[in-house]
Amino acid sequence: MYICVCNGINERDIRSAVDAGARTLGDLQRELGVASGCGQCAGEAQCLLRESGRDCAFGAQLHPA
């Protein structure tokens, strides 16, 4: 399933980034570009981080690109 339509990022991309060490939404933003367009995907990306048990900074601030 696509999570970030703006950047064509799917659930598998996010899970791979988490497996590679991404721990926060900011990490996903830097590594994949998640939430760097319209930002509508931020909540779902955050949920995937929580599901992985690696969400160390719930509510992390986004950094506009």
C-alpha cells in the first residue's frame, strides 16, 4: 500500500528503512522523503513506526524540506 503518494513511498519502503535503523518520523523524512510534500502521510508513517516498536520520538517535529 502506498503511504506517501507525493513521493511514491509504500509500506515496504518504510518497513525496510525501519529495519535499516530508522527510529523516528524525522529519520524517515530524511531517508525517504516521507511527509516532505503535503504531509498527509505523516500519521500513517508514524503508525508504522509504532507497530515496529521503534518509535522513540512519538510526536517528533517535521522539518520542512
